[in-house]
Amino acid sequence: MALLVARPGEGVQSYHFNRSTPESPKLHYHFHIFGTELEVLVKPKIHLQGCDWDTLVKYLRDTLNQGEIYAEVVENTKDREFDFKTWAITSESIIQKDGEQGFELISHIGETLLDRVGEAFSSYKRLWQCLENEVDIVDSGPGYESCGTHVHVSVFGPITDRSEVQPFNYYRLLAKAVVYFERCIDSLMPLHRRQNKFCRSNRYNSELRSRSMPQIIQDIDNIEEQPQTHETADSFTKLIDLLCPSENGSGRWYRWNFTNLTNSDPRHSTIEFRQPPGSTTAHQATFWPQFALAFIHGAALYNIKGISPVTDAWSGPEIDSSQPPTMDLLCNLLVSGGKLVRGVDSGLIRNFVEGKKKLDEGLYDEEPFGPEDNAYISNIERDGKVIAKKLQARANILLEELPFAEEDATIQASS
């Protein structure tokens, strides 16, 4: 079955998975577009002290524009279009005290074509340099612990057929990797991102916590694939019900948010990685998108087996879900996936993961939602609309720009 295709370093970059059936012998080319929401808490430097939020962000916007890092201040998303080439600055209702101000930076849209990942990250670094000239970025305390870095990735394509939508099996593989490797990824995160109510556990959610890992994997494999069209997304709905059951009226408050897969136009759907902590340096702001892209690509290279074997032929590595995951196995998956994306530093990711000790399994204590969260939830929903509109704007243009491709490709996961 056609899943994800990639051909690194040659023309349109690829993401590939070597798996086909008699019914679907031709592999299709897919690529990704991505964007990041960066929640930051700052203390203005002496020349800006005493400024209210509106004055501060408009000054920062003007400073960024002068540095040719184009940005706009967004207060309302209704009936608005957004330029995918600009950054957006929005208000953030995180804890503020002692002259601290919170806001969110919504990135321009990057894409995994040719060298454009590197181009996107160059903008992140220049933006951070401008910020650090004007403000001190808070990196500890209750306010900082309320900040997060959210990475949105859209699997866009295929290039061979502009009318076709995304393959369900690709997301099936990703979903299995998300639950299987959750505690390994937890082991890379600070405590406040393991217990945060806005990035809850996919593995230990209300639907899955009583099931064994092999049973969870089998339940994901058992979801019948149905052709996804603009009118139906039944397979995706069943997947979301397993990984992101509704909490506080929404299924998006998980480490990996799959709810956007039921977007009215499937080609504009995204996966959102919500768990990383707030970024306080340019290095961190560019690292987490690389991590997300590497994991998403790596997940398509491995099949995690449930109770029964998969019926389709499998040519890549298999993982026995009855055996606990290891940090070494996660590292191999990330490095394999990272090598498929020019601009992702697989060595950097390897160094980050190697030597980390895997934490014990089990459900962490998670704070319940309360009325005090309503303002934050409203801001999250607004910012999600901003980045979705940016992704859609870029996707619409790429639909017209991209060439067709008919050749096959083959790539194997590294050991």
C-alpha cells in the first residue's frame, strides 16, 4: 500500500516507505509543510520597561519588520486571511508578574522541499536575535512552566495526483509509534510537560489506560481503512477517538493532537506535537520542529506489531509491542527519519537522546481543568486558527506550483 515516499537530495524531496500491494503498486510522493507556535514570557529591557502589552508587541513588530523578519499583530481571526510568509504575534494569558509579559509567536510556514527547512530555521534565528536585543526571555518559574512549543506538521500531497488525499495507513503507523514510544519521549521532557493538562498522555488516556500495549496496537491495526474524501473521514474519526478522546469538550489537549485530521479539506490537515517546553533560545525553537519531523518520518519506516501479524507484506523493520521500548530504539527511529529531511540535524537529535534514562511506565497526575483555564483555551483555539489558515494559504499555492512525478523510490531505515 502506498504510504510515504521520499528521495533525499534529488529535486522534490521525499518521504518514503517501501510498501506496495497488487492493488496499489505505485508509490506516491508526499512532503510536509510545518509551522510552530512559541509561547514566550519576557521581561522588557530598560528602554521598554513600563510599556503595556499593546505598546510592547507593536514595538517588537516594527523592530522585526525593520530587520526584514516580517510580522503582524493578531487580535482577532474572524474573516481574516493570513500571509504564510510572515510571523504573527498574539496575546497569551499565561502567568505574568513583576513586569513580565506573555505572548505567542506563530511562525511563517516552512516546507520540506529542497533546502527550505534550512531557510525556515534561518528566519527563526534572526527573529530570536532581534528579540534578545529588546527583551530578556524568562526561562524558569511558574510563568515559564505554563509555556509550550507546539509544532504543526501537514503531510501534503501527493504530487502525482492533485485530487488525491492523504493515506490513512501513514497515520496508522504514526499513531502506533506515538503510544508505543510515549514514555521514551516523556523521558526527554521536564516534569511540567509530563503532567501538564494541555498536553495529556495519549497512551494513558481514558480509552487506553486499561489496555495492554499489544492490545492498543491491535486496536489501531483493526481500524478499517475507508477511502477518505471531502465527505467522509470515518477511519480518522475512529483513530482520534482512540488517541484523543474528548477532555473538557475537546480532544486536542494531548501530547500529539490528531483532531485536525478531520479538517473539512483533508489536504490541509495537520498533526500537532504539543509536549515540548517553552523555547527560550533560537536553538530550542528550531530543535523541536526538527524532532517532530524526524519522529513523523521515522514512524513510517517501522511497523509496530500487535497481537496478530499484519496481513500486508512488510519490507521494513518490525517492532514487537509486547517488548518495552528502549531509548536506543527511539534514537534509531529519530535518526532514520531525520535523514530523510534535508535541514534536519540527525546528529543533534542523536546527541540529545543518547544517554537519557527511560522513566517508568504509568499515568502521571494531571491537574483537572477549571474555569481559570477558559481564557487560555480561547487563545489556543484562536492561535490554532491562525496557523491553520497559514498552512492552508501555502498549500493552495503549492497545489498550483508543484510538478507531477511518476517515478518510484526506495529507502530503508538505518539500523
